[in-house]
Amino acid sequence: MHKYVALMNELEDMIEDKSFQEGDRLPSIRELSVRFKVSKSTVIRAFSELERQHLIYSVPKSGYYVVKKTNQRPNPGKAVIDFSASAPDPDVFPYIDFQHCINKAIDTYKNDLFIYGTPKGLPSLIEAIQKELANGQVFAKEEHIFITSGVQQALALLASMPFPNRKRKILIEQPSYHLLIQYLEVHGIPAIGIERTAEGIDMDELEQIFQTEDIKFFYTMPRFHNPLGTSYTEREKMAIVKLAEKYDVYIAEDDFLGDLENHKKADPLHYYDVSSHVIYLKSFSKIFPGLRVGAAVLPDSLTDVFNRYKQLLDIDSSMLSQAAWRSIEERDVEKHKQKIRSSYQKRSCLLH
């Protein structure tokens, strides 16, 4: 083992076991050189590597300090959970890992970050997302996967573009995603609603609407509906998919909270789709909200027109965000998802 690696490990252990507290100034290069019987250049290299890992930071003419990981919140004695928005809890995010992934993304994809990409997205990210989707029972070819700037962009494109069924109206659950409702109102896109309660929706009413109205697609949140918090049963999901096939209505499945699912047998609508009528939308904003990265899995009949409309809208989604998410995927994102699930599960239990 190289001497600088051994010194790195020693210092990292001292940080982990709190020998050095957050914000503490580390011993000088000279002091560590004498204490560990290594050259000053070895200490400098060890410091440099620890700084790249965002465990320490340097202050000119002062020295090196341990990074502060703890988020300071006002009124620490008052625990407040905000239900006014579906924003994730910032305290459960690994900011140091995130910083590392941003730096790695710049190092790895530096040549790609200064040129335009493609409307579909970063090829290596699409490949990684394809595997992740398969773990959630969404099986799709790479050519059917598009990277978007969150689910909101995908919905805007779908609402605006023509569909093969040549229909115009959009059916939305009530209540539903407020920004989609506002988008439809601003752009004058015809829409109608169907009531959804904690018990679900009336399947007879849904069939009647599919049969009698000019429905282009039905926008739904099958899992963890916001604001209801409920999910469709397996029977309901199968029924919705069958009705979509029968009346040639597409379904825009917003699975923005799918990563919080603990029930392994809870499959998305896309899993039951055998007629290519389900558009699967996934957001990673609840895992790392600042990146604004999402994915749309489209039937073959929609890929060409979606590609054209997306290219006209923004050419490509942020290459830095895509590259950063690719780096996050490589750092065992499942471990972070489990941490979030555990945190939210504990909070959920407090409400019951």
C-alpha cells in the first residue's frame, strides 16, 4: 500500500471516530509528516485526495479543516413536517456524495458537457436507467427511453404533441398534479376530470368517459397519489389497462414516488400493458431534487414525434445533470433509496 493511501485511511478513520470533529482544523503538514514519519509531499497528496472526496477543505494561509456535514436548522427543538408540498426532506440527502458525483461527472464527461447532446439523452445514462427500470418491472428497449428535465417536461410534451389515436382531450384525476392543470389551462388544451377518492375511481365512469369522450390520454398517479397518498390495487391497475386497450386511450403513468415502494409485488401499470398504450414516467427528483432528471418510456408509436417535439423545446436535457446522475448510479444509489424509504416510513408510522 502506498504511504499516502495509508495516511489517508488513518486520517479518514480519525474523522469517522470523531477524533477530529466537524469544522476542526487538522494538524499541519509538518506535524503530520513528523508524527507518521512520511515526507511532506506524502501528506500533501493525502490531503489532496481527502479534499477530492469532500472530507476536508483548505483555507489559504490557515490549513485544512474537516467538512461540516450537519445541516443547521432554526429552532432545533421544534420538529416540523411540511405537508404543503411534496418536496423531499433535505436532511436525508448525502451532500458530500453528491458533491463527489458532480466533480466526477465533470472529470468523466468533460468533453460532452460543452457540446449539445441528443434529445434522447446521455447514452450511458439510458443504459443504466434501462437496468434500473427492469428492477421495477418496467421492461423497455433503450430506443424507447428518453431522458427529460423531470416529469413536468415530459407531461408538457405529451400534452402538446399529436397522438396516433387522433384524439384531443386529456383526462386527469381530481385531485391531480396542479402544475399539469395550470399548463393545460394556459395553453388552452381541452381536459376533463374524473374523481379519485381514497377508495379509488369509479371504473364504470372511467369506461363511459373513454367510450364517449375524445380522450387522447389519461394522466394518473397509480402509486402514492398526491395528495391522497393512496395506490391502486392490482385489480384496478389491470382494469384500467384493459379499458385503455379497448377504447384506444393512452395512459400517462406518473410513478414519481415509485422509489419509495416497499411492497415488492406492487407492479406499475406498464407491467400489465400488452397493447403499447402505457407511457411510463419516472422522476428522480425525490432522490436528488436539484438535478431535475426524469425518464419517459414511450410506446414505439410515439417515439418519433416525442423526439421531434423535445428537440424543438430544448435540444437536450442538462448534460451536467445527466452526467451527475450517471455518477450517482455508479455509487450504489439503492443504498440511498433505502435510507429515504426508512426515513419516510418512520414518519408515516407517526401518523397512524
